[in-house]
Amino acid sequence: MPTALLVLFLLVILFVVVMLAKTVRIVPQARAAIVERFGKYKGTLPAGLNIVVPFIDKVRYLIDLREQVVSFPPQPVITEDNLVVSIDTVIYFQVTDPVAATYEIANYIQAVEQLTMTTLRNIVGGMDLEQTLTSREEINNGLRGVLDEATGKWGIRVNRVEIKGIDPPPSIKDAMEKQMRADRDKRALILSAEGQRQSAILTAEGNKQSAILNAEGERESQILRAQADREAAILRAQGEGQAIQTVFQAIHDGQPDQSLLAYQYLQMMPKIAEGDANKVWVIPSEITKALEGLGSSIHEVAGIPRDATPRTRVDMGPSEPQLPRSSDDPETRATSEAVQAAIAEAANAANPGRTARSIDPAATATETDGLQGPSGPAGEPTDPGASAGQ
């Protein structure tokens, strides 16, 4: 008897446990439980502890109310220019009505996938490959609008639609890479050509400026050279003119006679015999008469005046450079002495038979360079004024 009571007690306890398990339902957070009574929708259990009628009410579905992410495998899509591309998408959706998601559609995940593929083919079919690759945002917005409108009655809200990848065929990829490489090569060649053009332009401008500056410099150099040549020619001509005037004035002042001209002729005869071809030179016996005739003829032809009246002299300025007279400066004094010695040596060389005199720096050139003429035919001394002709 006690054993039967014990078994009965255990059965009662087991029945109570089973009844509690069938009566109490705990729904997790962000979940919703669909309760059916005799196969008909009874209610929706919220999150937390819930009580149902055991053996009558049954929790059929447990719906996740969180936002879900579903990634669909790549699907082939034909573009407007008849190219097949593979596109894989990602859908972000959330169940807003558990009852509609349970009873309006059998499998809302599969329904969303198929709707996404058909909508994607419809949108991409109106685009070419280039537009498809560059219009991701437009495709996403089109997919989201169609899916949100279609899944509203299913109790589903599509939040975002993203295109993971658009893969054209390998041949198209190769052609696109070649096109991109050709485009980059073209831009590189264009940039290189523009750089070379700019370099050539700058080089030409630099050469132009250099040529202009060289021409201006050459012009100024030629102008300065021409001015220097002109001034040199003027000074040379003035010097020759002054020399001619000085010689001519000295000749007229000296009043040369026939004996002086004969003496000058005798001085030139050794120079005539200096040539290498003159091996033998015979002096004629009538040289004196010839000299007399030559002197008289030259005297008459040259228009040498026979009167002793000197003509008007032309003031030509000092014939020698004015040397400094500073006796305090040793260097200046030494220079003056060297100049005086050089002038005395030149005078001795011009008159070998005459003793050199001491030269006074203040003396004129006429006293230094004057020569004493020879005696006339009668043995009388020549007029001192005739010595200025040398």
C-alpha cells in the first residue's frame, strides 16, 4: 500500500511539472512568439514570461524582430549591350509585423531574394556596362524602392540594399584594362608633349633674348670701336698735319741753300748702297757739279724762297712733353734724368761729329734736335738759322 501511494505521488508531481512547462512560456528579448489555438492564430507573446493554456494553445513560430543581414550569391545579369555580368547583393531588413511575416508569406527570406534578383535584372537590363559599373547608388536606390513597396504587406521593412560586387567577363576585364592602359598612355604622351612644347618655347624665348642681347652688345661694341677708330684717325691725321706743318715751317724758317741740300743728298747715299744687290758702287767724279745742279734745280722747283725774310710761324705748342719739375720726389727726379739721357743719346746718334750738350728740361726741342750745317762753297759758315731744317 505505501508503494502504491508513492507511485501515485510521483505521477502527480510529474503531471504538475508538465502542466507548468506547457503553461509558462519565456520569450527572449527582441523576439515575438506566435500562439495558435487549435491551429488558428490566438495571439502574439511579447518578450518575457507568458502564460498559455496547456494542451490548447501552442507556440507555433518565434520571430526575430532585430535587423537582419542577408547576403545573396552572385547572379548573372545581362546588360543593355548584351554583356553578362555577375552581381551579388546584401539586403538589410527588419520584421515589423510578426503576424504578417508568418501568415502572409511562406518564406520571406527566399521571397526577398527572388524579388531582389528580378528587380536587379530589370534595372541593370536598361543600362550598358559602363553605366552599370558607375551607377551603384542608382541601382541601390531602385532596389530599395521596389523591395520596400513589395515587402510592406509581408510585415518586412527593407532598410538598405548594397551591391557587393559587379564582375564583368574575363575578356571584358582584359579589354577594359587595355583601354585604361591606353588612356593612361595617351594622357602620359599628351603631358610629355606639352612639357616638351613648353620646354621648346622657353628655350626659343631664351635663345631669342640671348640673340637680342648679343646683337645689342655687338652693336654697342661696333659703335664704340668705330668711335675709337674715328678718334684715332682724327688724332693720327692731326699729328701728321702738325708734323708736316712743323717740318714745313722749320724748312722755311731755316732758309736752306744749295749746300745744305747737297749735304742731305750725301747723307742719303750710304743708305742707297745698303741693299744686298749693290756689290759695287762707284762714285762719279762730277758728283760736286751734279750736286750743285741738283741743289739749284730742287731749290727752284720746290719754291724755296731766296730771301731771308722768315714767314709767319704757326704756334704748334710745345714739341716735347712737359716733364714734372718736382725735385722733392726721388722717383720723378730719376724719371726726368732718364728722359734727359735718352734725348741726349738720340741727339748724339743723329749728329755723330757733334759733342752732346747738357739738356735743360725747360729747353725747346729746336735746341736739342738742331744740326750745324756744313760750310758753303766759299768756305764761309752757313747762316745759323739753316740748322733748324734738321
